[in-house]
Amino acid sequence: MENKDFITKALEFFKKGQYEASLNEFLAALGENPDDNAILNNIGLCYSKLSNDEKAEEYYILALKDHEMSVETYINISDLYYKNKQFDKGTAILETAVTLMPDNIVLLHYLARFYIADIKYDLAFDILNRILELSPENIDAYWDLGNLCYETGDYDNAVAAFEHVLEKRDDNAIFFFRTGLAYEAGDNIEKALSNYLKAISIDNFFPQPYKKAAVMFLAQGDKESALEYLQDYLKFDISDDEKNDINLIIKNISK
């Protein structure tokens, strides 16, 4: 059988989720071309799908040995390290990749997320700002930057980053909710409430904004609206302890 036939069958099995069969075909193809980067990478991916992470790592590293510019392999091995919380390994290999390909936005973004996961926030800020220099309208980078600023207590810059996201994506309830949290943390009750209400208007099955909107209404002295949103919040599948807490708040407001 020709090598291309092994690969064709391997890809067909992979698409069907038959990873063991796919692996066997890729291994047969590798016998014909032992240094083929794409085959080595795909064998690693099959092992990863089969939860054999040690073998997956082995083949990804083999794939990179003579093909150090393979972006796809860097992504696959990074996903493996991230899943296993091996942040040191992931950071090291991505730093190598970024040194070789300093303007590759995908690899830069992967590295930023490893820095965030490993609580190396200063390095993450540098990488995210680098991405925005290369791609000023990069929504993913603004989103991560907003969340990073929020986590580090820089609420003004969190709001600024989230507003950039909303300029391009005004159809996502979570985006509005996170923006509301940043405004609330910065004591801008009016803006926080506005974003919580927009989140609800986009997805009225998203419970958290109802509770947050109620709190903002209370902060404005609007007990009637607060009660309305708390009662709506109670309709969701929340824990019994949470229901008890909300009912107690409703009782106190209603006095």
C-alpha cells in the first residue's frame, strides 16, 4: 500500500473518532517516511485523543526535532501541557517557539495564557500588549487583557479593554456581564447595571446578571426593581443555600 493510502485511511478514521485505527494507519505511514513532521504530529494527536499523554508528548517532540517551525505541533503540545497543568513545560516550549517566530500571534497568545495560568502576570501583560501592537483589533487579546486587569485590580483598564471587545462583539452575554463586573468593581453603579441588563437581554437564561442587577438596583435605592430581579433569579436552578439567602434578602427588602 502506498504511503498516501495509509494517510488517507488514517484521516478518515480520525474524522470518525476511531483514534486507535487512525493511529495504526499513521504508524504504518511513518514506516515509509520516518522523518515526516505531519505524520509524527498526527501520531501525537492520536495518542493524545487516546489519553496516552506520555506517548503524545514523545511524538510531538520528535515532530519538532527537525521541524522547529511547525506551528501546529507547538499548539498541540501546548494543549497537552495546559491540560495537565504542566505550565513550566508549556512556557518553555512556547518561549522557544516565539523566539523562532516572534510575530506569530497564535503562539504569542498561547504563551500569554500560560503566563496567566502560572500567575506570571507581568510577562502576560507584555505579551498581550505585543499582540495588540501587531494586531490592534485583536478581540481575544483585549478579552484576556480585560480579565487580567480585572484580576489584578486595575478596573479602569479592565473596562477599557472590555469596551474594545464590545465594539466588535455586542451579541455575547458573558462579555457584557464581565464588563458589568469591572464597572461595579470601579464603583460605577450605573454602567454596571446597564451592562448586566444588556447581558440579560441577550440571554435571559443566564442567571448571574439577574442577581447582580438586583444588587445594583438596591444600591440605587430602587427596591421594587431589585425585588423583581431577585424573584426572577429564584426561578433558576440554584442551590438551596443560595435560595435561602435570596429569600432572606427579599424578606428584608419587603419590610
